[in-house]
Amino acid sequence: MTESPDTSAHEGVAIPADDLRRSLTIANPVAPELSHISVAGDTYTILVSGAQTGSRYCLIDMHVPPGGGPPPHRHDFEELFTLLEGELSFTFRGETVTIAAGSSVNIPANAPHSFRNISDKAARMLCMCTPSGLDEFFMAIGDPVDSRTAPPPPLSPADIAERQAKAGALAGRYRTELLTH
């Protein structure tokens, strides 16, 4: 049985006033104003950016083709994945589990992890990071594409090496560490 968190520290604390500078955000994955970014062969759509949430979190729609997924990495923020379509294997601290549509996976901050689409169909999942920052990292290192399911642009081996070097150089700025075997 999971224990309830101690909320006594919050008793009697006033809730801050409504921040009228912030507005309602509606995220439609096919809205033309959204950014679709190709990163490591996957396509990530920024549904809700950190700029829209006061850096509290970001929400990313991830289209992962067969064989797709990021290399092992870790970062100092929480990551919650909810698989909407398909099947993925998640490797967490060296242990691999397979999840199917409808499952959610929470990756604690600082834990090494990766995921891979092991099926012959594209997978789709939502990724929420708290606090935000992964959205900005993807925008800094990825290639813009036209839609949520667009394939990555054709890249030469030199282009791929350039993207990997850029990701490695910028990872620390976005509180991420890329792990190599």
C-alpha cells in the first residue's frame, strides 16, 4: 500500500491569486501553429511549451516509427510517458520492460533510461516533463518538419554526426546527459 504524502506542511497556506497574464491553453496536435521537430528519427510535436506554463511543465506528442527512440540518457527532471498507440520497450537503470497502449511510465529525475519502438507500426505517446526544458532542447537540436507524423528529413552521415555533436554540446544547458555504451 502506498502511503499518502504528508500535506500538513500546506495546511493554512494561502493559495496565490490567479495570474491573469496566463491564459487557457488548448493543445490540438494538428493545429498549424504547433512546432513539429524531427529528433533522432522520431517526430515530436510541442503541444504545451514551458513558455505557456511558466516553466512548470511541457507536454510533447511523440511519433516513434518502428525501430525509433532516443539513445540512453538522463536528466534532472521528471518525465511521464503515456503510450496512446503501439508498443515500446523502456530501459530503466539497465532493466527493460515492454509496455502497450494505455500504459504510463514515470521516469524519476536523474535515472538513466531510453525507449525503443520494437513493433512494425508507429507508436504514439505523450511525454510530460516537469519542470519544462526538454521542449526547448528539442527545438534547439531538431529539424522542423511539416506535421506530427512527418518522416525525418534525409540526412547524410555528416548531417547525422553534426546533429549528434550539437546535441552533445547543448545537452548540459538543458539539464540532460547523453550516455554512451
